[in-house]
Amino acid sequence: MKKDKFEEMTARIIAQLEKGIVPWRRTWNQITMGAARNHFSGHIYQGINRFILDGFEVPRFATFNQVQTAGYRIRKGAKSLPIYFWKILFFDANGKRVETRQEAEKIVPYVTEYRVFNVLDIEGFTAEMFREDKPEAIPARIDECEAILSSNPHEVSKGEPAYSPLMDRLFMPDIKDFHSPEKFYHTYFHELSHWTGHKSRLNRDIKNSFGSEKYSREELVAEMSACFLAAHCGIVVEDLVENSAAYLRSWINALHGDARLLMTAASAAEKAANFLLKTEAKEVEITEEMRQAA
């Protein structure tokens, strides 16, 4: 039986996790060009696509048609990568599309797949051509981290990194207790992302016991959100110590149990990051192709 798009995507991530690789740990690239984006349109890829397209020396991509239209050719033997766009579709009792959740009798997560090539798979393109994109390394990037913390008033006490839903309070060690400011802010962003799930904010289900499936889901959301925020601030966290084997195993187990978890976790992580950045998330436009497939 052919796997659906959710299962294919999840299988790729599970394979990495089982090798001890946490793909959302790194959302910035070696020559620091920012988040993955479409080379021709400038569109910044969102959600799970950020992780699928991570790890390339030059984080720029294009579809086959875009490359051809621009008058270029794909290198022989180059392989494309999948990117996913998804939307929640609403239907009434008769199967007719409706616009709001309140009108819906049936809710269907819909995903469509497109294929892209890295720009270094285009004949004539080299990494040197893109090095001008590298932003200046300035100390102000840490100030950007502080701006996120100060724009989201929260209670914090000294202690091991944690967030208490019951107390609605963060616990964090001093910055001097970390090996680098980058590690401090990444850890802080992780706990602050949990904070966004409180019932008075984004109202996620965050009161779960360690090791449970729901706990694993929330850890995925917080970790991905922290990576989004780190990428926004331009801080490099490549050398962060990987999560413990127990965390990895809980993530793997959760993914095996729900092929849609990655997509929903990435979406929730983006909402958490947008909440902290005071940014309004953009709706994905429903294309005619999506309407017909639905």
C-alpha cells in the first residue's frame, strides 16, 4: 500500500532520530544565509519544510519549472526534495466545503507535495555566488534575544531549566552557568515556548507526565519553536548537546504512533514562535489543485 504524504515525511524524520540526529536542532546554515527560501520568489519555507530543507551549504531552492523558466538546467543526477503545504479543510454533513470549524461536521488535514532542487544542483551555480548574503556578525544578535524575553512579561525564578504550568512560572539558571550565551538563550526559548501553551495564551495541552505521548508532543513543539526563535535572532546552536536517549526514544515512539504529529507539532511550534515574536501567522492559500483533491 502506498504511504500517504504524512507517513513519508514522518519516516524520513524517524530515520534521522534513530541515528541520534535531531533534525530541528539546526535551522541555520554553515555560511549563515538565514532560513531556507525559494531562490526565485524569495518565499521563506515554513513549518516542517524548515527541517526537511535544513543542512544545505546554500539554503536556496527552486522547482524544476522555475529553473527552466529562468533559462537554467538541473545538473545530471541531481535529486529533488519534497516540500509540503498543508491546510485544515472543513466539510458539512453532506461533504460540502465550509469555511469555519463551527460549521464543520468533518475536519480533514490536507497536504500537498511539491519537489524542489537545491540551487547548487543548477548548472553554473556555486556557493561562492551566495556568500554576499552572509549578514555581518554583530553583537546585537544577543540584544534581539533579550528583546523577545522582555516583550513577553513572565515570572522566572532561579533553578534548573523548567516551566511549571501550575505556577505559570519559568525556572532558569544564570547565564554565567552556561557554556555560551547562545546555549542560554536557546534553553530559555525552549522553556518560554512551553509558557505559550498556558490556557491564558495558546491553550495547548501541556500538563502531561514525563514519557507520555502528549509529553513528547509538547517537547517537540517547544524544541522546534526554540529553533525558530534562535534562527530569527541569528544565534548558532550547532554544538548544543543532543537530547538524552530517553527523549529521543519518546519522540520516536510518538512519531511511530501518529504520522501527522510532525506536521501538527511544526504548526504549533510556529504559532508559539509567532506569539513570542508578536507576529501574525500567514494563512496558507487554498489552491485549485487542493480544492479538486479534496
